[in-house]
Amino acid sequence: MMLLINAILILWISTVGGQGPFHCDFPKINHGIIYGREDSEAFSPVPVGTIFYYSCEYNFASPSRSFWTRIICTEEGWSPTPKCLRLCFFPSVENGYSASSGQTHLEGDIVQIVCDVGYSLPYNDDTITCLENGWSSPPKCNSTNVECLLPVLEANVGVYPRRVRYKTGEVLEFSCEQGLTGVGPASVQCYYFGWSPSFPTCKGQVQSCGPPPELLNGKIKEARKEEYRHREMVEYDCDPYFLMTGPKTIQCMDGQWTDLPTCTGQVKTCDYIPHLENGYAQFSIPPFRHGVSMKLNCKKTYTMIGNNVITCIDGMWTELPKCVATDKLKSCRRPVFSAGILMYPHRNKFNHSTGVIFRCLRNPGYKQAVCINGQWHPKLHCKRDMEQLCPPPPQIPNAQNMLTTVNYQDKEKVAILCKENYLLHGPRDMVCKNGQWQSLPRCIESTQYCGPPPPVSNGDITSFPLSVYPPGSRVQYRCQSFYELRGSTDIICINGQWSEPPKCIDACVIYEGNMNKNNIQLRGKNIRNLYVKTGDFVEFDCKQPYKAKTSMQSFRALCQEGKIEYPMCG
């Protein structure tokens, strides 16, 4: 206990000259503690040059997030201003999406949330703020009632389900009278801006299409033909280092091809490979280019659940797998089926990775499913295939035209590109989820936003720089090797201005020559040079047979913005 008290007391090493008529009031920090000061001294003036260290209570942190933070009394006051800010943990969003999921934010940070179709935040906001008491509102999207009316259709077009009003997110399916062919999408979805895509028609005769158009910076995946039947599809790929926006597949629709996707070259790199609990990846140095894949492995006695390869897609890694203790893997139970399913083999319990075959009595053919840690993949059901598909993706207001009639599988994504003078607000990709398009982005006018983020000496932003950023945009910084980031890693565009950027502080380098000059060595470390971050301590010993010439406290030296005072032995 005495050692702990001594360690705390030496943290506020005091007045470094500069005695004069100037002084600072004793700092009062809400949710913070000044080390080594008694309450009776709380009203005493503090001379210029005095150094204090302070720490914050649980769930609060200094702007630098250091365990202890150094402040110095200057003629302008305390520098930096001592304060303890609330830490707000941001979980995953219920009924929505945010790039901040799983991160911890400081008081004042603003987090953008994109709600799923049919859901919204209170007061129709799209951001919440970390305040002293916690989040300004819970990170939860609540159900709304933005309704669509039954569309006016031709007499030969049938709809299902048929109602007068539909809730946001609901899907309408279409059918044609016998002998007629549908031209347009087979289903549409209700959004906050109405039905999308446009409704189909039914025709007696339809035309075929010629060869599909060429795609700039891309190509079709299969061999090109001279003629394509009505509703026949062609899929495109972008060239390396180009990113696709819009639907990857076009379709022949009564003699006309639906809209081409776009291949753009503004792709972001990925930062460090995310940590896989109880697993590891081959060591590699970032940044990682778009399209690069990394293989992951689990430790011994652990089994991987999910894809063992993650890929960098426009600055984001695809979903991490999980490493589950092999002896903790869950088995699957035989589901309670309705009378419509036959399943083989006949068991009540199935171990992890066991496969089964099942058949829906009303549908021809068999399907397969595998038990993965207590869950069947895919889920065992006998629903119509259409109910598992999403309608063609919507035409987002103020986005570039995206006419498509193709249905999408669960978890498939489509990226959008905003029109000129409009900026993307929210995630770039729409996601097909449970038969509905979720995480819809928006294209908003660029007349209000921020310019490029401010430069930081010895630091860089982690994303591809843009010329203009929309309100609420967030940019993250990282420091170059051996520099310590001081301040918040992220800055936010608010009312056309960026919040204060961080600083990259020099590390201290402990050189062998300096130690030899003072007849000292590192305590317990047999290395010649050592890099130490600002705020960290380094411990020294005298070399034999030398004795200490400076105080014992000096042998535990503190790194301060690239500078450190060496003890001396003689």
C-alpha cells in the first residue's frame, strides 16, 4: 500500500521554474481526481509552471483517454484544459445499422444511425449524442406507420396481398392473366418515399434483346451472345481496384436491357485486421487494398463457425467468423414440423456439422441443411422461394438511375451512387434481409457539409479522402509508427465544421549512448534501445560498481512528449 501511495505522490512533480505574478486556480474536475493533493489545498493559487496529473472516475475519461493525464499551469491557464468526459458504449442497433457498433465514444461524440425500413429514431432523427448522463436516446429504432396505398394497375395485372393500405417495408407480388407475359419487376416494396421500383405491365408479345452493352472498367462474366430472350440475365464484374455501384445483374426486358452498374475507382483501404477472439490471422502490415483476402485460424481445441476468409471491401472487412470451444459446440434438435416436411435421417438430436436431407411434400426434389453450433443452415422451411427473395432494389431519391427487375437473395447487397451535387448519407450498401431491403442510404444536397479533414502532423486519416463531406460524416485518424495519438481518434462534421482533430505526440527513444554516458542501464531489460509512449514510465538501475548521484525518484523517469530526463550514477 505504501508503494502505491508513493507512486501516486510522485506523479505530480511540480514547479519547473517560471515563478512570477501569474498563477492558476486550483483545478476542479467533475468526475476527476488530482493526484497527491489534499482538500485543504483546493483553494490555494498554483504558480505558473506547476505540473499536475489527474485521473477520471469509472465510465469517464480524459480527452486523451490516458489513465493519468498531465496538465501544466501556463499564463493562459491550465493546458490542456482538465476535464473528464463520459464514456458511452455503443452496442449493435436494434432494427437498424451503424458503423459505430461495438465502439466506445466520448462525451460530445455524435453517432449516425440508419434505421431499417419501417423503423425510425425518436423525432425522426438520424443521430444520437453521447452526453454526461449517457446517450441522448437509446440506440434503438422503433416501428413507424409511413404507409403506401394500393396502386392503380391495369385490369390484367393481379397483386398479392390485396389491401387498401400497406405498411412501410411490405412487399407486393404481381401476376399476369393466363397467356400474358409480365414486363417489369415481379414484386415491389413500400418505402418512406413510396413504392419502388415502378410497377409492371402484362403483354401478349415480348421481344428479345441484342448483345448486352459494354461496361466501362468492367466486363460480363459469361460469353457474349447475339440474342437474349425476354427476362434472360447477364452478370458483370468490375476490373481490379474498381468498386461496383448499382445492380451487378442486368435483365432483358421486352427488347431493352435494364440499367448498367457503374465501376468507380474511389475505393478505400482497410486498417488492421480485426481481433478474432480465440483465433488469429497471419501477421501482415496495413493498409490492405480493396479486394484483398486474409485467412483466419482458430486456436487448438477451438472450432471455427463461419467463413474462414475475410475480405477488404471498400475500407471494411467482411464479417468475422467465431471460434467456439470444441467441447462447447451445441447440437441441433429435430424441429417440430408441420405435416408438410419429410426429414432424413430419423433422429431427435444432431451433432455439429451433421447434414440432413428434407423434402416438402408439395414441392418436388430434396433440400439439404447442416447443423452449425445449434442452428440449422439454411433454416428448414417449406415456404415459397419468392418469400425468401427481395424485390428489385429501390430507386433511391437523388441517386443515379438504377432500373432493374432482378430479385435478390438474402444478405445480398447493392451499392448506390448519388447524382452530381448530392452526397451519400448513411451506409453505401442496401442489404436484402428477410425478403425486404434494409439499411437504406440517402442522397442529400451538398450545399451545407465540410471540406477535406484537417491535416495532422505525423498522422493520416484511415479512409479515402473526399473533396466534400455531408453533415454527420466521421473520419478516423491514426498516427505513424512510434507516435502516440492524443485526443479523440474520430472527428465529426457538424454545421460545416470539423470537430477538433487529435495530435500525434513523439515517443521517447532510450538510447544506449545516453545510458552509457550516465552509467545507467534499463531495469530488467537486456536491450539497447527502447521506444516509450508519452505518459509511460521507464525504470533504470546503476551499472556496477557505480552509485546513484540523483534522487531515487529520478530512476523512474516519465516520458513527456518525446523527452525524458535520465538519472545519473557515478
